[in-house]
Amino acid sequence: MNANKIRDLAKEKRCTLKELADYLGMTEAGLQHIMRNGSTGTTTLERIAEFFKVSPAVFFDDTPVTQSGAECQNCKIKDTMIKLLEANIADLRQARGSNPYSSAANG
């Protein structure tokens, strides 16, 4: 098993190893142990592939991880939250700029 692909997928999907470990029901240290050894059971490997929405074969061949195309559900949620927060920040900055009583105007 090519455990580096787990790191590559996590980086590509902007997910942390902690998020993956939580999904698998294990500690991050347990996941890192699997990655160091480059070995795990088929059930765990299938769950990792499920998390990243890729085929388990991706961990055994030279298929680039970017070929998967699909994003993990947790990453989609995180991206949506970031976009909403950025929009809220922009709205607050705009409102603050138009408010003569804001601390920026007084300060």
C-alpha cells in the first residue's frame, strides 16, 4: 500500500488526517501508525477510499490522486463554511465602512 497517497489525497481535498481518523473511528496516532507501516486491513482501506471518494486501487498503483476528481464530503462542507464566512466578513466590512459611528471611522 502506498501510504503517501493518503497524505496526497488529504492535501488535495484540504482535509486533515485528524478528520480522516475521526471518520475511521480511530485516533490520529493510529492512522499515522497505519501510514508508517504501509499496511492495513481491507475494511479500513475501503473506508479510507470511501472517505476520499476514490477506488481502493489508487493506493496500490501509479494512478495519480488528482485523477479522482471528487471531493470528500467534509471538505465540501469546510469550503462552503469558508465561503460563507468570507461573504459575512465582506458584508461586515462594507457595513462598517458606511457607518460613521464604527470604531474605524473614529479611530
